[in-house]
Amino acid sequence: MLISQRTSAFKKWLNTSALTLALSALSLSAWSHDTSWPVEADGASAAGFSQATIDRLDAAMEKIVSDNDVAGMVWLLAKDGKVATYETAGYASIEDNRPMTKDTLFRIYSMTKPVTGVALMMLHEQGLWDFDDPVSKFVPEFENLQVMVSYDESGAMQLEPLTRQPTMRELLNHSAGFGYGLGGNDPVNEAFRDKGVLASSDLNELIDKVADIPLLYQPGEQWVYSIAVDIQGYIVEKLSGMPFGEFLDQKIFNPLGMHDTAFYVKAEDKHRFADVYRWEASQGKLMRNEERPDRPSYLDSTRLESGGGGLVSSTHDYARFLQMLVNGGELDGRRILGPQSVDMMRSNTLRDGLLLRGTDTRPGQAGQGFGVDFAVIFDPVAAGSVQGEGTYYWSGAAGTWFWIDPVHDMYFIGMIQAQGGTRPGAANMRGIAVDIIYEGLK
């Protein structure tokens, strides 16, 4: 009787107004959206592997850490929507005696790029841009860019005007002609460093600086890793009318439950943030890198929202992002992109004869091209790869890496923080992981 009375009272309370019903439904919907996955591995057999294969993989990654190739690592392998292994080894901070854990936060640097690509493809689905649009349609500051033809020993450049405007497709696959400043001794890349393009306070300042620097080559002529994805982030801002970071939060991170992914680390999460290490030959051990004095701290919420390399994330969060892509743009009932958009992202769009990392002085990597902010293995035989056709991948400057094999419905994430010197004879951890995993599929 008491239960019946309480039920009746509860129903009466629910019916007090339509607003209450709407809010209750919203609350229940939010409550039912469980974003905790992945927490633990489902197991080798659940993912279609033998336990011996996974034991071998885990042992190999643990040995890489125990050999001091890296201070610590988190790795995750998933197949057919099941997690075969999700393990940790070593330290997030040797000096502070902080072990590597599943909720450790990492600078993912260029693994930010695919996230930016997804954001831009969401706006493509809204009809706000097309692949053949000139970049200057959205960034008019680039309309009168010039191109470096040659330069002398003093760095003086001979320039020529654009033969045509670079397109959005070329911006997305790094063949638009922009420099970056991460490498190269030519005057264009020197200008990126001298102007502090990557140290800009915001994306508007970054665009202004890039607009004053010539292109390395005419659009479409070569593949060169570039500032293109930071420009993409700016275009997301302009087309959406939202700050780039806010767009990512609202449209990608919150729906996917990527609550540890952002352009900065909250003060209360500092203890989860891994340090970066290098091998110091003179001391014969790993040494912690100091933070760059010319850039804002990762604890600074006003850091540049760099679409090319600014995000911090966790293994959990990035696994959810990758699983969304594997699922054709959806995860846990939340659709981020349509399947056709994901297919576009992982399709090679470089013109015939242009290959990944190909330049006028080297042919590039056979069988590999580029799509929307991913490298793509479009011909595994030519590439000498055991991975499936259409495998797409990228990595970050501090060693983080991932790949997705759509043929085998499988992906791998390796999270480390290593930048600088490496131990003599250090293992090729990426190759070792691939070899063990694919031998296990035979």
C-alpha cells in the first residue's frame, strides 16, 4: 500500500508541467549515456586473438619500458569493438615517482590533426565548404600569397605569384604549399620560426603571420607537412561562429565523453600529466625535458588552440575518438559524422604520382598517400606493409601513435612522452607492435 501511494505521488509530481517532463527526459537521457568505456580489456579471445599473442604484445611493450627506451607507456588494441589489451607500464614522472596509469594525460601534438579534420568535415556535411573551394574564400588574407622559386646563400628569395589559388582539398592533404617551421633550413621555414607562428597568441594572429610568408611551391606540386591544420582550425572558427576549442567541446568531446581532452590541463589534473623524457647519452639515462620558455604553459587556459598540435588527451578519450571513426562516425548512439564523410577522410586525395613525404628531391613512400588529416596506406604491397588496404594513421611529436585498419576492424594506440635523444639500439616499438599483432591474425 505504501509503495502504491508513493508511486501515485511520484506520477502526480511528474505531471505538474510539461517543462518538468522535458527536463526529466533530458536528465534521464544524459544519465543513460555511459561514456566510461573503455575501462578494462574485454580479453584476447573476445577480440579474436589468442592469449599467447596478447601476452607477447604486452611483454614486448613492457620490455621497451624496462629497457629505458621510454619512461612509461599506455597501450590499447581493439578489434571488432572489443578491447584485446589495455595496459600500462613505467612512469608518468620518474622524479615524482608517479606511475603511468590509464588516466594519465599526454601531449598528443599532431594527433590533434585528425580531430580538427573531423570538425571541418562536420561543417562540410552542413554544406559550408567544398573540396574544390579556394582556401582564400574563407581566409581572404591568403588571396595574394607568393611562392618561393629560389633563394641564395644570404636567404634572399626569388618569388613568383600564384598560378592558381590552393584548394581546400590541398589544404587537407598538405599539398597546398605552406611551410611549418618544424624543420627545413630554407627561408620559408626560417620565417615560420623567426615570426613565432606556432607561438601565436590566437588563431587570428597566426593567420596574419602566415599571410606574410611565401609558399614553398605552387599548389598541388608537392607533399610537405605544413601549418595547414592550424589554418583548418581557424576556418572552423569562421564557419561555425564559435571559438575553435568551444566547437570541439560542444560538437565532439562532450558527445563522445572525451572529458580529458582539451588545449590545456586543469590545475586539479596536473598530477595526471606525464612528463616528457629524452635519452641523455652523457649520463646514460632518461632525463626530463624542460617546458619551452617561448610558449605558454600547458596549465595556461589561454594557450593557442592549435588544430595542428595543441591538444592534451588520455588513452581512454582517444580510443573513443577512434572507435567512433571505426563505427563510421558514431559511438554509443551519438553520431558525429556520416559514414561517407569518414570514408572521404581515409581516402587518398593526393594527385597521381604524389606520395606521402614526396618532394622534388625524393620520391616519397610507395603505396602511401594522404586524406583528410590522416596518412593512408592505399597499396599495402607497394608500401611493404602487412596492414590492410586503406589503413590510416598518424602520430605526435612526443611519440604517441595510432593506426586504424578498416579491413580487420582494428586499431592500436600507443601513448608515450619522448622527445629528443633515444637510447642507442632502442626498439622500433611501432614496428614491433604491428609485427606481433598481425602475426597473431594468421
